[in-house]
Amino acid sequence: MSVFTDQEIAYLNEQRLGRLATVGAGNKPHVVPVGFRYDAKTDTIHIGGHSFGETKKFRDAKANPHVAFVIDDLASIDPWQPRGIEIRGRAETFSKEGSHLGPGYDEAWMQIKPARIISWGLDEDDGRSRNSRSVSA
């Protein structure tokens, strides 16, 4: 059984861009947009990109695996209906096989194992209700 709800999985599968937050040297936060894929086999988020292994986000996650990842958009602007998912968890970095994410992706990639999931606006509500829970993948 997945740590994600059916609505969350559907949303993850229709999105391709999110924002990854890492913690760098001196506990300084760093947030960047990244490409991702939900992996149903491992129930994790896979993140990669061009020259990914040479990036600050990759180095940060390797040094401190505590990360947060947000995918969000607007289902409608009239009425205003934001929706999204925040995933907090631990990143594991890999230096090989990142090309499984798609053409042009670097061999380096990371996997996020969720520890906390917060979602909103995915149940065709007004975007105000939240589904927050701690999980273990």
C-alpha cells in the first residue's frame, strides 16, 4: 500500500516540475526547480536533471539528506483553487542510472523517501483543506 493517496498519486503523475529545498553549508537553505518522477515500485520521488551530479542541490543532499519537495499549481484562478503536495523526507543520492528519468538526464539522481506528506486542493475542494500526515516508506 502506498503512503500517498490515490488523488496524490494521480497529481504526481500529471506533473513534471517541482521545487527541491536542501540545506547547504552553514545551514543555509537552497530552493530550486527540478524535474521529477513518482516511482510506484518504491513509492518514492526520483529527481534528476542535466549535469545533476555537479549541482549544489546534489552536493547538499549528499551531505545532509533532509529535504523538502513541493509540487503545486492552480486548478483554477476563478475561483481561486491552489493545489499541491509537500513531501518532507530523506534523500538518497546515486551516481548511476539517472537516465531512467528521461532523455538528456544526467546519470546522477536522487530518491526521496517520504516521512511527512501535506497535500491540499486535490479533492476538488476549495484548496483550503489539508491532508497532513507522517508516514514511513
